[in-house]
Amino acid sequence: MPVLSLVIPFLNERAGAERLGDFLRRLEQEIGTRFGLSLEVVLVDDGSRDDSIPQYRRHLTGNWKIAELSRNFGKEIAIFAGLEQTTGDYVMMIDADLQHPYDVCLQLIGELTADPTLDVVYTVRDDRKQESFKKDMGSRLFYWLINFQQRYTVPENAGDFRIMRRAVRDALLTVRDKRRFNKGLYAWTGFRQKGIPYTPDERLDSVSRWSRLALIGLSVEGITSFSVIPLRIFSILGAFTGICGVIYGLKILLEVMFYGVSVPGYPSLMVAVAVFGGFNLALLGLIGEYLWVGVSEAKNRPLYILRGIHTPDEEQHKP
Ligand code: UDP
Ligand code: MG
């Protein structure tokens, strides 16, 4: 019987444990009869501070397990840790907060198992209507930056909620990026992919585990590990302002030599100092971001550390 592995990262999600248990039992039943698949579940505890682990452990059966990370490593890394534990022919990622509707999960499984020419079926979130214009512009700019002049396209609003064949999971695991940006990696690995739209359900406790700052951090990670365009823009901008400065300088020189105009000093000087100083600082910060990516990779630390694996029978055994 082919196996479907589910990877589910969670951080302080004790409130949803009961619902997730029901969800998993129902899914196991239905994919068995409809698609002839058996279910393997890999939950990943991403450093929860509440009693999520015992709450979730009550729902483990068979070869289901919880991989407990030694601290919070972030969802991107938690998913990587989960992928390493999977053994299935198909691998699907869902969130523990069950914002990913049951029917869409079935649809994903149905589409991939029915079509041998496909390797990945991903979902595209279509809840953008509620979001502000400002945020929308920000996200446009973001996708434009990471997709500019690339040989692959990162689709907008396509997240971790997706199903893939084992070969794709293997490919993702060969990528050892420390600063991980999954959305980019999914596109980078290639394969035959298909997107389907979906609308996420409401979150049970309506508090996203991502703060706005964490989201900005993830975007910077995405850009610095997938695009060199910001650096290039600054190089061009720097060259352009430099040339303007030279032309302006020549103009002043000619005026002094041939027309005896006294050099207009202070205001133009201040403008130049502010503009060049600002550009310089911004570019230094940007170079620092890229440098930090390089340093993180060079340090070559492991991506995550396991505290242990929880299975239904054993309380806990160290890996
Ligand atoms: N999550 C995680 N580690 C983190 C942040 C989030 O494992 O550092 C999990 C979280 O428990 C949930 C999933 O990732 O299962 C998605 O998080 P959330 O629902 O807060 O994100 P959103 O739905 O707002 O994108
Ligand atoms: Mg959520």
C-alpha cells in the first residue's frame, strides 16, 4: 500500500490538538478507501512552551510520531526536520491550526495521485481582498524582486500547504541552506508543478504565530538568499548619482573660470552630503544582510537539533 506522509509543524498549539486528532483519523479512513493510501504522520514540535506535546501525543498511533526540536527554530526549519523523518511515497505539509480545509487536502491528494505527469500540487491562497493596499504593494515588490531575471518563478501566495512526490522531498533535503526560504526553494527545485486556489479557514485562536517583524525578517531572508537585484539597483543608483556629481562639479568649475560666479556653497553641499551619506549607509546595511547570509552558511552549523522523538509506545527515545 503506498504511503502518504503528513508533516505538521506546531508551536504552542495545544488548543487545536483535539481537532487535529479528529482530522487525522478521518483523513486516514478516507484516503484508505478512496485512494488506497495509508497515512504516516510526522508532527514537529518547534519549541513549544505549553503542554502541546502531551496533548498531541495522545493522538499518535502506528508509525505516527512527534519530532521534538530542542528550541524554536522557525517554521521553515521545522518543516525540513519533519521532511527528514518521512518515509512515504507522497509527502504533504499542513499547519497544525487547521486553517487548511479538509476538502482541499483531499483535492491535493486526488490531483497528484491521478496524474502521473505531475510531481507537485501546491495551493494558492486567495484571501488577499481583506489585506491593505500598502501590504499588497509590498508583496508585489517582493515577488518582483525575487523573480526578476530568474530561470524559475516563485508563485505569489503559494505557501507550504502542498503535496509532492518522494523525489521532490529528496531534492528539497539536498538543499542545506541555513537561512531557509521555503517558497523560493519549492520553485527553485523545479519539477512539474500545478497550483490550485483555496481560501484558508479562520484560525481557532486567531493569533498568528508570526509577528509582523518575523514576516519582514522572512522577506529579507527570501530576498537575500534568492536575489541580487537590490545590490544591483544600488550599484546603478550610485553610478548615476556619481556621474551627476561630476557633471555638476564641471559646471561649477566652468562658471568660476569663465564667468567669475562665486561658488554657491552651503545648501547644495548639505544636499549632497545627505544624499550620498544616506545611500552609503543603506548600501552598507544591505551588504551586511548578504554578508550575514554568507557567514551563516560558512559557519556550517546543523540546521536544527532534535531533543527527541515521541512515538505511541515509547515515552521518548533519543535519536
Ligand atoms: N509555526 C511553527 N514555528 C514558528 C511559527 C509557526 O512551527 O516559529 C507553526 C504554527 O504552529 C502553525 C504553522 O506553523 O502550525 C503556521 O503558523 P501560523 O498559523 O501562525 O501562520 P499563518 O497561518 O498566519 O501563516
Ligand atoms: Mg495559520
